[in-house]
Amino acid sequence: MTDTITTTSMRIGTAPDSWGVWFPNDPGQIPWQRFLDEVQKAGYTWLELGPFGYLPTDPGELEDELGKRDLKLSAGTVFTGFHKGDDQWKRAWDQALEVAGLVTKLGAEHLVVIPDLWRSDSTSEVLEARTLDDEHWKKLAAGHDKLGKALYEEFGVKQQFHSHADSHVGTYKEVERFLHETDQAYTNLCLDTGHFSYYGGDNLKLIAAYPERIGYLHLKQVDTSLLFDVLKNDVPFATAVTEGIMCEPGTTDAGVPELGPIIDAVAALDPSIFGIVEQDMYGTDIDLPLGIATRTRENIFSCTSHARIH
């Protein structure tokens, strides 16, 4: 089918996560060269960096590898734990210097920032309490505003905060509190449609209530036929991923949210916002993602006219 390009169309891309990549080095993950080849085959132009060290970290080498496949970077990713205290600043800024220092050399203008989980995504060990008290909320908000200000002043890059399953910021009320306690000038949202729906969040309601805070999208669906068993039985998010909690869009009536209306709503706000397909698939067979990624792109273009590749 022909990709529709309009004055209000959103740039659609993908990410290493959609190929099961969670770590810089893991022998079970797809080799990075094959990943880049398959991103091109699946029909995408834009992609995220993924975990720092998975793709080449030399800007010249990375530019060459992307260029020969007609690929471009939308963003990088860092991980933070500002609620834990002031000692977390160095950890966050050291990552930012590496990641923002690399992706901005290739034209990216966004940094997706993921908060530490209260439960380990590698061992499923419970690391801390599931909720934050007022003092920890203040530290969390202040840390992200400080990071956002420094990123913009140093690199001209925008911080996009990613609420997450098994993290302290996941429900509608938690995301809303985060927005109330942070500064729009420095801290906005990477709205991950699947993670927000994981805890029952209404994506369209959030977009309508806080349109000025939506800076970036991760597009995915959560399988509600599995979700309530996962939540009731306290299944760790990483385990739920291996069981298919984040399902291929368009393949089941249990998959939520509908992506077309979300793309339409955000494209109407600002068509420069990226919509990055980021289906959690860690532990998958490396031969599966190419077909899923291709069908997902086709599904997105079939459900909205406000999408484009370039």
C-alpha cells in the first residue's frame, strides 16, 4: 500500500526492543548488523538507539551503518533513579554524556528517560517499596527537571520521561502527579501506549488533559486476556513479556489501546512528534521479529492516515 503523507502526518519508526533487544550484550539477542538490515526490510526509516553499546558507539561508524541502509536516529535512552537521592545525579549524567553525545551527532533531538524499577527486570528480585512517599516524589521530580535543563543547555536535546510497568510511575494518577511536580520546560512524556495501558491508563484521556506534555510516543499494545492474571498473581513484568503480554498490534481483540486514534490525536497536536513502535519482546526467537515488525507497520498505516515513514 502507499504510505500517506499529509501536513499533519506523524513519523513512524521502530526500536531494538521490537527485536527483543534489552541489553548491550546478550548472546541470545539478534546481532546488530542483522537488526539494522531487518529494520530496513520491514520498511522503516527511523529507529531508536536502544541500549547504549548494542549499536556502534563510534559516531562515524554508526552514521555509515545507518546511512547505507537509509536509516535515521530519533532518540537514545538512559536510565535514572533520582528518587533514591542526590548520588544518582552522576550516574544519570554520565549516561547522558555518552548517549546524548552520540545521538545528537547524528541529528537526534530526544532522550527517552526510563526510571528504575522497584523490581529487577533481570532477576525479578523486589528491590524496594512499590510506591514513593512525598519526599521521594520531590527528589524524583527535581532530578528530572535538573536533567532536562542540563540536556537542553548542553546538547539541545529534549527529555521524554517514560512511565513503566514495575516502576513507581505507572498508573494514571502517578503519571499525573509526575506532570504536576515537574516543569514543562524541561520534562515531558514519552507516552508508551502499552505501559500506560498496563495499569489501566486511558491514553486518549491523558493526551486530552495534558496535550502540552506529550513529547514522544512509544506504540504498543498490551494483551488484556493475560493482563489481569499477571496483575492478580503479581507476575514480574519481565516474565510477563516472555508470556506475550505485549502483543502484536491488530492480531487480537484483546490488544489495547487502539493505536490509530492515538496517532490521530497526537499528530493533530504536533506532527513532528515521533511514534516509535516498541514492542517488548525480550527472549524471543530472533527469526520472529521481522515479520511482526513488517505487519505492525502495515497495520498502523491501515488504521490511520496520519502516519509516514520519512
